[in-house]
Amino acid sequence: MKYALDALPSIYGTDTLAISFFFHGRGHELQRTPVGLFRSLLHQLLKRVPGAVPDLINHFEGKQTTEGEFGEKWQWHLQPLQALLKSSLPRILKRFPVMLFIDALDECGEQPAVELIGHLKHLLSSLPPTDSRFGIFFSCRHYPILELDGGLTILLDTENNTDITTYVQDRFSTDPDHYIESLISGRAQGVFMWAHLVVERVLRMKRRKEPRVEIEAAITQTPQNLDDLYHGLIQGVENRSVTLKLMQWICFSTRPLTASELRWAMAVDPNQTYKSLDECQGSKDFINDDDIDTRVMVLSCGLAEIVPSNNARIVQFIHQSVKDFFVERGLMALDNSTKEANLVVPVAHCRLSRTCIHYFRMAAHSHSQPFSQSDTFKFPFVRYAMKSLMSHIVLGKVAETSPRGLLDLLGWPRDSLIELWVHTYQQMEPVTADCPRSGTKLIHVISRYGLTKLASCLLQDSGEIGALNVQDSWGRTPLSWAAENGSEAVVKMLLDTGKGDVDSRDKNGRSPLSLAAKSGHEAIVRLLVDTGKADMAAEDLLDFIIQSSTPSSRVKWIISSRNWPDIEDKLDSAKQKVRLPLELNKDSISKAVDTYISYKVDRLACHKKYDKETRDAVENYLTSNADGTFLWVALVCQELADPKVRKRHTLNTLKSFPPGLDSLYDRMIAHIGDSKDAGLCKEVLAIASVVYRPITLEELQVFVKSLEEDNYNDLPQISSRAWNKTGMHACRRFRAIIIR
């Protein structure tokens, strides 16, 4: 791929714009995810053609203004990045041909690779016709299987035999052996890694002066399938438990470990055999700096190496296929205690999480002051342990067999270790999204990460139940964190205690329901709504509707609003929508109102025992004066249903209702004057018109200054009278007082 990228100018011309991304499955998260790909591509375009991506700048500045600092308050997500690239490409293609190079696509994972190909195919098909060219070159192993329409495919393992022969000859250049060289090249079958491993083995045998017949046998007996080759190598390993630990760290560390970090990761026993860092450093498991390269090579049977990277040296597998082998087969072959293949990965994460926690505890015990950036020299593993321990706990939770033991390791029931972890995080990684907030307690952490087994243990303690409403520095409660992050089981546990504040607000005014809705967690929204204690702002409801409006969703929304311009911009981003402007569908609305009138009149006729003449007269009057307005019909029918309106007075009462809602409202409000509590009724209505949310009777009592204390019991009747006299319970212009 690098050769193709370098050769691009001579083939397509110097005006062709080349953008590229090389996936690295053993690298940082941004090096192995589609988010990293699109961030990199947009950065390259912004650097090369600044004026062509104004939407990117506007989006970034808008988020900075509305949500705060990037990295602390918000992160880039895949869909907006894809949309920004899609919107910028047509503008760029008017000026330059563009060639996109993506290397090692398989290293981002099977499902992301399949989805990425689907997105790129859609991107190509959506571009407008242009004289400029847009091409995509990508490399990928045979697995995952990708569905491609058109284009050209080059199978390197059928085209690189000459290159393998050249490589083998070069490695034997100081001691040529044409037969051995030919034997290796022929059996490689186009797989460079096989040739490399066999060449290394043969060269070692030659240095040891082993007989030629044994060298030839070693070549011919080496399995030609890479997985079988790797499996054969680890069968002869001497210290299987140490090799297993090394392989687990290289496979599942959240980023490649440096040599200094690896020494401590290997020395700290998750079972707490050693009680201090000094004991670890003096143990047989601690690898001296001078020996680290050799130990890694020996323990991994040559399948891992330490290589330079930036300002450090990191440990990694010699090839992505080695990691695939250990994850799918090799770790289970090394660990006889794990019988179920689906538990291999979570069991490893359980072990790594305990190593991180134990190291952090021992480092804290030997350090009298809170950790800072400068302490990483003395405690090389503290940054990794601090930042990654929660990731390992989460990824290992399926295999967690001792949640109480893990709580003990985390220092429970005291929060001192968690408080130190929070402080260390804020010192070393203050702007990352995962950085916990000041005031974070263990129950916040468990709720945020959806650790159901730990939550179950914790909530058996009455002291923890009493702390469910404790807020961190963002004003978030455990329920807030669980709701935002989609931890449905934990949300249910917290609600089942009956002690948490369902409608608590953080410093931005967000409730657990608002946070769940904004994040699109439908099941949690239902749980919170079902409590009857949660309130949601219209803006958050719109966010939730947009999130849940997908082709696969079983929930369909019907939205009506007189303030359509205020919500139209938001709803425009919904993927599945049909707009029905009522002003353009008056006939349909009129028919619907007529149907509603027939229904309401039938109900009235049944209840009031109307004869046919009265029934038809009521229906005709309503039909003639409704003007396509459901609410007017509802208010008039409500008045006619009043027991005080006798059947013989029906037509006179009916004709007293003026057409039009405003006139009807004026008439209803005028009726308040007939009441002995007219002043109180007006005061209640005024309060209901301006409060920001529904209020309880207890709260209403505070607002109604003219109410005598001994008349408090009359408040429900007074409120109901004001409501019925004006019909405001049916009118959404006013806010309701909810009597609980």
C-alpha cells in the first residue's frame, strides 16, 4: 500500500489529492477504529484544502459553544464525521481528483470492516456526476469476507511468490543454499509470515550446526496453515502460566504496553501474593531491564517483540494473525482452567483488572502524596493502571465470580481508594471523556459502567442505599450515570430500592430521563416514565424521538405541534419521517373532525338520552361551527355533558357557544365571576399559566398567598372548579396542575 501511495503522482498526476489511513490493530484506539479513520481523513482534507470543509469548522465551533471543551464535555462520534466527509467531497472533487488509501482494513474488526465497506459503497453512489475522479484503494486479509460490487481485486498471496523468493535469498545471502531456499519459497504458498518464521528457525538450526537432514525435515514438517504453525510453537513452551500472562497482556491491554510497564504488569500477581512494590521488584517474576527483550522472545516463542515507538519501546505481536490465533485458540491451549471458549477473553480481563487495582493500591501505599504527572517515572505502571482498570473490569464482568472480593479490592466500604483514583485521573488525564468528576463515589462508578454484580452486592448495604442521591461535581447521581450510559439492569436495581430521586437534576438541568432520552436508551426511558415521577423537557423528548426513529425500530412516533418552526430543524435530522402539513390537508383534517364529532355526539346522545331530532341538531351545529378544530368540539361537548345542562336546555345551551376558540375561552373565563371563590380561581389559573412544570398541591399552597391555612383541604375543590369553569385541562395553551 505504501508503494502504491508513493507511486500515485507518477500515475495520476501531481494534482491528484491522496488521503490515507493505515489501520493498526495493536495501536491506540484511534489507530484501529472507524472514528480514527474519519478524523484522520477530515484532518488531511482540512490541511490540504482548508476552504473545502467549512462544515467541519462550523460543527466544531458550534459544539464548543453549546457543549463546552472538546475531550472534556464532548467527543467526536462516527455518524457526524461520516456526514462531514460526505458533504465536503463534492466541493473538493470540483477542483481535484481524490484517491483514498486504506490499509489493513481487517484490523479494525470484522463488523466495523463490513459496515465501513457498506458506507464507502454508499458514498461512491451518492456523489454527483463529475469529471474529476474519486477512487478507493484498500487492503484486507481474506477474512472478514467483504461484499464488493465492481472494482478490481488483487490477491497478493497469488502474486507475491517472486517477492518471497527474493526475501528468502536475501536472508541466506551470507550462506547460500539454493535447495533450502527453494524448499522454503515453494512451501510458503504466498504467505510471507510463514516464510519469515521458517527462515528464522532454519537460520537458528544452521547456527547450532544441526544436521542438514533435520533442517529439511523441520521445513517439510512445519504446518503450512499459520494457526497450526503457531500452535506447534507454543506446545513446547516451558513456563505456560507466565507465557499465558504475557499473551493476555499483549492481546488485551487497552494500548500497547511499554517495556517499563510490562515489567510491572508481569510482576504484580492479581492474587496479591506480594504485598508491596518492593516485594514485587524482588520476586522471580520481575524482569530486569537488560533481559526484557530476550524474555519476551523466549516466552512468546518468537511471536512477540519489543519495538521502538515514539519516545518509548512497546511490546507487540509480530503480526496481527498471531493475536487472532491467541484470542481464538492459543490462550485456551495455554490455560487448562478455562473450559468454555466464550469465557477466554472475559477471564483474561478479570485478571488484568485485578493486576491494575493491586498495583494502584500498592503504589498508593508507598506514596505519601497524591499522584501527579511527574510520578510516572517512579511508578511506571500507575498511569496505565489508573486509566485502564475500569475498561478491564467492564470487559471481564461476564466472568466475574467474586464480586464481593472485587469490592474489597476497591476498598469498599470506604471510598478513599476511589477518591485517590479520581484525583489521579484528574491530574494525569483531565480532558478525557472517561475522567471521573470530583465527588465520585464507588456507587457512581458502578452505576456508570453497568456493573450489575457489584451493584447487587452494594445495594444489600443500607448505607449505600441511603447514599443513592449523592451528587458528584456535575450534579450527577448514580441513577443519572446509569441512565445516560444505558445500564438498564442497574437502573432497575436503583429504582427497585425506592430511595433514589428519579427526577434529580444535574448542573445543566438534565434529569436521568433527559439523559437516557438524549442517548437513545428506549428501555430506560420506559422504566423511568413508568415510575410516574419523571419529567422531560420538550427538547430532550425531540432528541429521544430522533434517536429512536430508525428503520428497525418497532416504535413509531406521531408528532403534532403549533410551534412547528421551533422543532422542524431538529426533526430534519431524523432518518425516517413523513411530514404532513395540516394547512395543506384541510380536507383530511375536516373529515377527521367530522368523525370525531359523530363519536362525541353518539356518546352524548347515549348519556343524555337524546332523541334523533336533538342528536342531529347537536351534530349539525358542531359540524357548522367547528372550523376543523378538535379542541373546540371537545370543550363544547364537555359543557353539554355537565349534569346541570338538562336535555330540554340542550339546544339553547349549544347555541350560546360562540364559534372560534378565543371567543370560547373568553366565555369560559367569564364564568369564574359567578363563583364565590372567583379570586382564588383566578390566582390558581395565573400560577398554572407561568410555572415551568406541573406542580403538586403542596407546592401550590406556597404560591396561593390568599389561602387561609385552615382552608387548605378546600384547595383540590377550588382548583378543580377553576379548571372546569375554564376548560383549561383540555387546553394545551396552559400548563396543568397535577393533583397527586
